[in-house]
Amino acid sequence: MLYTVSHSPYHIDFNAMLSLVTDIDDVLLIQNGVLLGINNNRNLMALLNTGAGIYALKEDLEARGLFEQISDRVKVIDYAGFVSLTVKHQQNFAW
């Protein structure tokens, strides 16, 4: 499943999302959800421990001035990468 996170991790039920994500899933951080990908973020560490692929949309990182602060464990992708993830996963859940 592809989980898209468009809100700050402080404005969603992060623990509920964390309980659903598995190592066969991917998580895409978009809009304010890119805050979850900042270096040394305890929520990011918990998400990485699920084994899921973690991605962040480059344009949203740049728009928020966070490109230099993103963890090197988060894969930065463009809109073409976003489309590839939606093709890879038949199901999507938005947070």
C-alpha cells in the first residue's frame, strides 16, 4: 500500500498510521507531510523501523526550504516518481 502523508506528523494520528505500515509498503511525504522527513526526528526514526520505503516530494521540500534538512534515509523524488509509486501500489491511503 502507498501511504501519502500531507499533514505535519503533529496534526495526524501518527501512532495509528505507524501501526498499519509494513515493510512491503511505501510512504510518500507531500505538502506539510515533508516535516516528517527532517533529520533526527523521532517520528521518522519510528517510521524507518517499519521497513517501509520512505519518499519525499522534492518540490514540496524546496517550497518549504527543507531540502538541506531532509534525512539521507528519505528518498527524494519528483512528480514522475510520485506517479511511479501510484502505479506500483494499487491501494493508497492518505493521512
